[in-house]
Amino acid sequence: MTPRIFGLETEYGIIVARRPGASPTSAREGGELPTVEQAVKLMFEATPNAFRTTNHFLPNGGRLYVDIGSHPEYASAECVRLDDLVANDQAGDRFVQDLADTANAVLAERGVPAGIHVLRNNADSFGQTFGCHENYSASRSSDFGHLIRTLTALLVTRPILTGCGDLIAEADGSTRFVVSTRSEHIATTSSADPTKERPLVNTKDEPHADRTRWRRLHVISGDSSMAETTTALKAGWTALVLDLAEHGGSLDDLLPEDPMAAMRIVNRDITGRARFTTVEGRQLSALDVQREILSRVLDRGIAEDHQARWVVDLVTRSLDALASGNLDRIGTELDWVVTWRLLQRQRERTGVDWGHASLARLVLAIRDLSPTAGLAGRLRASGQMAAYCTAEQLQDALTNPPTTTRARVRGKFVGWAAERGYRASVDWSHVRLDGPIRPQIDLLDPFASRSGDVAALLAELS
Amino acid sequence: MKQIHRTSSRSAEPVDPPEPVDPPAPAAAAGQRLDSILDDISDVLETDALTFVQSYAQQGGQ
């Protein structure tokens, strides 16, 4: 796999719900339930000094802040290894849930019979959507249009591997299971407006690096992933396809005639066999397209690194499992399959149809980060949701940045300044000490894990 | 319990419906392994599920 900077930005959903057993009367006595905006404000207020801001770079290289629509958002550190990416991304869940735990304790002290739930999903119950954005560095010399076309051919059908699984209402009032939440909300292939246009790829040119050398490919069509393996697959598979494109490979013949219509078809078919028309007039399914992409990636040849081998193995096994109809073979590794199996099992137990509220509630429980109210912890502990990282890697990522990127320099600076009570200005591509005042140090190479200027500054004032 | 439907903020473009296919069912043994997890939260799923789901209302993000 070509060395490439990966990053993930996860917007979290918030539910403020009455605590079990709390009556409407006690709710009135304790005051109105907080709004989402009030809950998020409380989350970011009721925290230790290091987090007492709504826009904070962290010692582990990530960034925690509040985004449009009062969504807590965690942006991972820049990573070049998939295990670093997964571990750093998982650290975001811990940080945001810790904020919620602290805020819930405050609510309890105040006698407010409400609990704040943090959800790692991509739409509320009324169709408002929010994203999980993926970042991939690319050379400025690459043919950007070619990369966008290649990503389009990949992303329309990628959800059959990387979707989270969800329930949606159809126009006739029925409810059905779909493989991806975000696929229902994407409206165009590329645009510089991620909110109104909702494209597969946001084309705004914001590299957070030396713009003469790099671009940042900003994929915004993917779902948030609960399973670590799905997160690794999402980034790793996309990176392998970008490698193919950057070495002259093309997926142009696999482009759908109508990408958005094809995306809806793929989303409504958990077998991966429903077909759509390509620009060349062929009738292909998601399985067909992903198999063809896999074939071209393998024909080009992948480097002998364990990351690429792991990704190719999971893609291969997933496509084989889908083709055979035996989803148990990938039942713990792909998010949508984990979700589908739980929903299907609950339907078998209770006899309810897809529109029953208990199934919608189950989907939310799967995405709930709380160790008590959510299911992810139980699924992982029982082996029903696969791990990619070791427990030690996950623990380490809470406090330490990846050692192979610029995040190492920035994270070390952030921790050092916080320990000494120095005021600092920090962004992805620079650090600056504001008290005592020192010149800004630019960090324009995201692959540079060391900075002589930052080391000298730390030595001067330590 | 009432039925509830999650909605999409963008209606799907008119498309030909996919060919009808029977979804594969989880194997019995695998399904049984999920039961203990579902048992753990049976109260949550059966009590005020509709209220909880309908309380999930946010502004959209990016």
C-alpha cells in the first residue's frame, strides 16, 4: 500500500432521553429536559481543564470540537497505518462518551431525570443526516478528475462492504433494511458544498499541508463504522483503489450511467446482486463491480505488506460470502451484517415486522456508545463484533499520537504546552506559542514526524 | 406498540426496483449466540422504544 495520510472525522448524534423509571411528574419537578444544544454545551463545560473548549487539539493528535448542528465531532490524527487510524478513531468514541458521562453526572446532581446518549450513526429519526468523513492524501501532480471518477466507481457500490446497516421508510409507508444510512442522502458525485449538495466527494481544495505537493481527497459518503474491521476495510480498500488510479488504472468503464440511482439500488439489496446500467450499457451488480475492482487491484499487484493483504483478504471473503448467501462467514466483521443479524434475530424472537419501534430502538442501541445502554461493548466481548487493534493499542491511542506522522509533533507540543499552562494556537499545519510569544512554526509536511524547530522550542522553555 | 418509520431527507430518485431476492437468514447456531445480547436489553426494546426513537431529533450536519 502506497504511504498515504489517512484521517477520519466523525460527527456524533445526541439523544436526551428520560431516564428509565422517571415519571413525567418528576421531570417537571426537575425542570424541562435539556435540549440537544444545552446537552452538548454541558458536555463541553463539565469537563476537566484540558477539554474546556469546543475546539481542541489533543495530545493524541486528534481534535475534539462541536460542529454544525450541535454535533460533537472528533477528527482523528493523521495516520499512515490502518491500526493507528482505527485506534485513534476509537479514542474519539472514548473522549466523547467521557464527556457525556461527566455531563450525566451533573444532570443527576441537579435532579434532572434525563440521560445524554451519544450515537455513532449518520441520521436522526427524522432524516437529518450528518457524516463520517474520510481523508486521503494524494499527490498534487495526480489527475484530480481521474481520481474523482475512480472514487465514484468505487463508492457507489462500496457500501455493500462498508455500510453500517439501517432501517428506512419507503414512499409506500413500508420500512426496509438498507446497507447504508448515508447512501440515502448523497445527491451528487462531487461538489465543494458538503452540506447542501451532499456529494460522494467534497472537492474543496483544503490540503492542510503544502498545497504545491498534496491534495486532500475528502470522501463524505461513507457511514460511521462501529466494527474496527469495517473502519480498517473502509480506509484500506479505498487506499488500494487510489493506488490503482495513481498508477494509471481506470474504473471508468464501471461507472454507472446514473450514479445516484445506482447507489439507491445497491442500498436496497443486501445480496449485492441487483443490477444497474453502466455508462457502457452493461448490466452490473455491486458484487460484479467490486469483484472487477478487486481483480484490477490484484492484477496491478499489491505490496507485500500485511495491511494490503488483510484488506484484500477481507474484500475477497466478503464478496464470496455475499455470493454464497452465507453472511455468517463475515458476520462479525462488516457493520451492516452485524446489524442485520441482530435485527433478523430479534424479528425471529418477537415476530414483529420491520416497521416496529423496537427494531428502530435496537438500531440505536447498536450505535449507542454507552457501555451500559449500548450494545457494541457486549458484541465485542462476546466475539460478535471483530477487533482490529489490540487492547493495548486502543489504550495507547488515548494519550499518544501516531509516531509516523506530523501528529507526533503536534501532539507532543499540545501536551507540553498544557502541562506548563502555556497559551498556544494550534491547527493541523502549524503550532504557535502565544504566551510566552514565539514565532509560528509551520508543519506543512504531514509525513514529517519530527520538527527541529518544535524540538528547539520545547528545549528552550522546558 | 405503534409503528415508526425513519425517513430520508432526500427522496430516492425513481429507480427500477431491484430483483426480488430472499435475504439469507443467519445460521441457527450464530443466531443463538446473539440471544444473550438481545436478552440483556429486552427491557430497553420493550419499554418506551417509540418515545426514545422519536426523541432523536437533531439539526443536520455535513
